[in-house]
Amino acid sequence: MKQITNTTASALIALACLTAPALAEDNGMDTPPPDNPELSEGAELLNRGFQLLLDGLAKEIEPMADKWAEGWAELVDRFGDLNAYHPPETLPNGDIIIRRRIPLSVDPAAPGETEL
């Protein structure tokens, strides 16, 4: 369900971005012709509807953006300089590993595995 919401939100944002320039074109008419008040009312209703839709989407996406920013900050803190790592590799069993370009030195005094 969350995937559908994200896809729908993305599609609506893309639609709004694509239609905004067409709606913003200046055709020399600041107001609709007086002979068709229904057209004017319909345009105002569409405008208000799009504003409400985009405001709602912005409110819905804002917490996700905050979580994404927190996650990104954690990732940067954990890995530091990403140039110190090779690109991720996927192993045949599906595991993903990220190797350091220069391995960390091993402390010989640190306890290791015990042979049985």
C-alpha cells in the first residue's frame, strides 16, 4: 500500500510540474471572457483542488523526507569518507558486502576466535 501511495504521489507531482508551465503562459487575458462564468468558476475550482492536493502531499511527504535525511546523516557518520570503500558487491547467496580499500589494522591483543 505504501508503494502505491509513493507512486501516486510521484505521479501527481510530475503531473503538476508538467502542467504548471502551460497554465502559467500569459495569453494576454487576465480574466476569462465574461460570457462564460462557468469556465471561470471551473478554473478556480481546479486551481483550489490542485492547491489542496499539493499541500496534502507536501504534508504527507515531509515526515518521510525528515526520516530520509536522518538516515542519510547516520550513513555518512557510519561510513565517513565513502572514497575509502570499494563499490558494493553482491555475493552469489545474495549478501551485499562493502569492502574497504585499505583494510583496518588488526590488534593482536584483541580476543579472536578460539579453535575447538
